[in-house]
Amino acid sequence: MSREALKTLFHPFVTEAVPMPGEGERVLFLGAEAGQPLPEGFMADLVKVQPFRPLFRHLGDNAFPQAEGADYDGALVLCGKHRGENENRVSEALQRVRPGGMIVIAGGKEDGIQPLRTTLLKLGMTIDYTPKYHGVAIWLARPADADAAIAALKKSKVVIEARYEAAPGMFSHEKVDGGSELLASRLPTDFDGNAADFGAGWGYLSIMLAEKSPRVNRIDLFEADWLALEYAKKNVARNCPELEARFFWQDLGSEPAREKYDLVIMNPPFHETQVADPEIGKTLIRGATAALRNGGRLMLVANRGMPYEPLLAEGFRESGETCRNSRFKVLWGRK
């Protein structure tokens, strides 16, 4: 089911406030999502960019995890939940669209579209906007000189503890997550088999496992966020250059791991919207159960309120809790 913001994004074309892109033109779609048909008469070649695998898989042809190329005739920008990620997308649109090309941006209130509009005005950008479908659409012609705006909007990578790198929009991109730290403190020191990190993010837990168990044979990192996985590659190479590691851009909810492992570690996500959803973590736990060899172990951390214990008891021969603090608990299962 499409987000209302998708309808908001195309509204300026429907009302003819923005000219309809014609045949032979190229339009870049950053943060692309499926579920909303193009307006009648939208004939441009649409290049769809979406790094989040569950959304990417529904985009069909001409879809990519990152943008490439320049001199696009226009761009669409669909905002997400993170301000820094939204500003990066607008910066990229300004960088890749030719001068005079139209850039249309849309998002709901929960996506921070109003602060983004304020930021663009403060940068001296000439914009039009309209509220529609519980969101706001903003459009502007790419100015001839956009260098200052591109630089102001572009968010740099973040260096964490002088050894990891991450970027805005990723999970825990400013500091190591407290739950992951708790799980890392309980990882084995004598593991020598093959492990998988489900929802690996930018690679913290895999690096911790490799450091605590230097005889680990191999770690496979699975992550749905393409950009986070690219950072995981860099972080693993920097911190564990001798580690045998493989990286899979994969939606474990619908693209299960194909190999069997001796150990699966994870800090499962529990949000896709602003409401906690335990089913996301439960899906990963079921996937881990299927991916483990007999005798293999699952180790995971979760918020204390997440009801994962019955599922662990159902899927594993043995299961229990290792520890907890005021916010998190570390759970385990043995197949």
C-alpha cells in the first residue's frame, strides 16, 4: 500500500503546477517507492533509486541502490524519517540535475517536510509548495549556481569512537547502540565456526565477534540497507583485515539465508514506522532458526518489552536469557 506522500509527490504534475516530463527526458527518483502509478502523460525515463532492499524489490526495471550520472532533466525526492538523509537526497538532486531542471520534493509531517522547506528558504532557494494528502509538495528549478546549497545540505559521514564510520539515516549512526554494546559484552571468546550477523548495519557486532573470537572461521553479514552494508565493508576491512567476511544485501523477511551457520547474532529492528512492531524481530528469529545447524546458537539483544521468549521456546531445543539492564535483554537459543 503506497504512502500518502507518494500521491503528494505527483500532485504538482497532476495540477500542471509543474510541467509533465516528456518522452526522451530523464528523471531521477531518489527514495523511490512503488505503489502509485505515474500521472497520465508522464513520459520521461524514470531512474529509481532506493537503497532499502524491501522497498527496492518492488520497483521493477531501471532501479538501483545508488544514484549515478549527471545532467538529469528533473528529479523527484521522496522524504523519509531522517532529516540528514532527506537533506542528502536534496543535495544529490541538485548535484545531478541540469540547471533549470525541475526538482519536486514531498513528504508527510512525520517525514520532516516542513523543516526541510524552512532550510531551503534559509539557503535562498526560490521554491513553490502546496499541502496535499496530509503532506507537502515542494518544487524548484535547479539554479545555475547550486554549489553553496549542495554543500550546505550534504551531510558528512560520522566517525564513531575513532574506528567506525556511518552516515545519516542508518541505525545508530552517531554512536554505538546500547543494546548492541550489551550483546557484544556477552559474545563468545572461543567461537571457531561460521557465523551470520542478521541486520548487520554498519558492522559493529561482526567486528566485536571477530575481535572476541579471533579463531572464527567466517562471518556473513546480512543487511537490507545497501549504504549501511557498504559502510560495513569499510569498517570490517579497517578493523579486522584478516577476517573472512561476506556481505549480502538482502531482505531476510522474504529472501532467507541459503547456508547453515553455527552461530547467528542480531540486534533485530522493531520499527518500520513510528510504532513498535515485534513481528519484524520475530521474522528474523524464524529466519535464524532455519539458518542454524543442529546444535547451532542464536544470540540476540532486544528491548526489554519485546515478547520474543515464546517464539524462542517454540523454535529451539533450549533457550533463555543471558542478562538484562534497565533497557535491554540478551536472549539465546540452541537448536
